Amino acid sequence: MGVSHEEGWCTTTNPRYLLKLSRIRPNGRKYLLLVCAAVRHLMPGPRTEIANRVLTEIERFAAAQPRKGVQTHIWRDVVQRAIPQISGPSSRSGAANNDSWLRFLEHRLGALSQIRAADVNVVLDSAFSQIEYRTRTDTATEVRELAARLTPARRLAVPGWFRRLLGASVPPEPAANLSVQQLRDEIVSRVSPDRQEAVRATWSGITDTTAATTQTYRLIDEHIQQQIAEVTARACDLIREVFGNPFHPPVIDPAWLQWNHGAVHHIAERIVASGDFTDLPVLGDALEDAGCGNEELLRHCREPHRHVLGCWALDAVRGRN
């Protein structure tokens, strides 16, 4: 029997598959917040001041309660109104290389004023590509340094007749900084603990420096695979954080929101307004005190994992799903 879509949602490590499943309950606002979360938590490197301001303005707009019957052009009415200089060529020329997502958002929101699942994929792919490039570059530099330590330094030139006449001694051949075994240990220490024994086994029988150097360069691919796996898992976590379980969306009892003069709703709004998610366990306690028995909702509020604007639990309480 094949895996059900709901089971796939809970277990897959493929963010593209999650975004495909999210389309059973498409939500442009959530896709917009998911793009912002991906930029903040997955994109490597620093962001320009303008890029940070764009993120803040978009998040503020998407988190606020919409005005009924009012159509808002997000790029023109939200971003450009708050940041007039964003429309000039100087803002684009001053954007960092890792702000390619900003140019993409300008294009998509400027043309359509909405974000779709496919657009989230574009931003995620950009993050994965940048992480792979940075990992490859940084690891290659480190590997070259390790390989250089394996090779003995050059022997100094033999003193000429004049130095021999003065009695200068011939310097000894310098020793290598690292033995093959020491180099292996350096490599093993740089990979994730769950991969260390497998990597150590690949060095079995290697004794000469040429083979050791070749094996060292395989660390580049090892590091890239490790980093991509980690960032892919984080991308899946962000998608689930924003969409929850689209096959079983939470049902909020109005009585929970009326309990204690609307305490549950007030706590949720305060968390969103401040962007401080440390009070989510307090929201969980308030929900339970109000009579909520939804274990998944309570657990999500109390578990110590990354929360972002668009969090499905907060949106459910605020009536934004």
C-alpha cells in the first residue's frame, strides 16, 4: 500500500513535495510569509539595510488583519510607500549578491502582487544554491590547507662553497606537519557524528600521501551533502511551521476565545505584534485552561522549535487560516 498524502506530509524530507501538498489549501498570505521566513533563516550571508526593511514591511502587512473589501498592491502600496528609494536604480545596484531574492520579489509582487507555491520554490532553490557554493568554496580552502600540511616543506638549498668555507651546516629535511593517520583524524572530526565511522572506514589501507590527498578532497562533497541535507530539513520545518497539517486543520472553539475576557486571543496578538515567540508556551497554557483538548495544537505551542510569523497555531487562534 502506498504512502498517503497526509503521511507523506508528516514524513517527507522534500520541500518541493510539501509545497505541492500545501496547494490543497493554497494561501497567498502564507506563501508570502514563508518566503520571508526562508530568506531570514535559510539564505546565507548578510543582508543590506534595504533588504531587511523590505522583509519587515512585507511581514508587517501580512501579519495584520486585512481590511475588508480593500485590494492592496503589495509592492507599490506597501513596500514602495514605506521605502521610496526601493524604486530607484540605486537600490538595485547597491543590492548584495545574496539579495537576488529581493529582485525576484520586486518582479513577482510588482507584476502579480501575490506569491504562489512555485515562487517559494524559486527562493528555496536560490538558498540551496548559495549554500552549496559557499560550502564548496570554504571547504575547498580548508582542504587545500590540510593537504599542504601533509606535504613536507621544501628542503632548503645546499649551502654554496662560500658558506661551506665558513662552516655552515646543511639543514635537515623538514618533517611533514601531519601524518596520514593524523590527517584522517582531522577529516573525521569535520564531518557529522553519524557519518564519522563511515568516513573513517574509507581511509582503510591508505598509507601514502598521494592517496591521502585525494581522499582529503572528498571532504568537499561530504560537507556539501551534509549542509544541503541540513538546510533542506530546515526548509521542511519552516513549511510545516507555516501550514501545519493541511489535511487536518485545527478547529477553534469560540468558547476558548471568549474565556477570561479573550485572554487567548490577546496573547496570540501580542506574540505576533512583538515577534517574540517565547510566550507561545503561555498561549498553550491559556488554551488548555480555556478547555482546549487539541493535543497537536497544545504541543506545537509548547515545543521548543523555530517559530515564525505565519505560525499555523497562531493563525488558527487569530482566525487567519
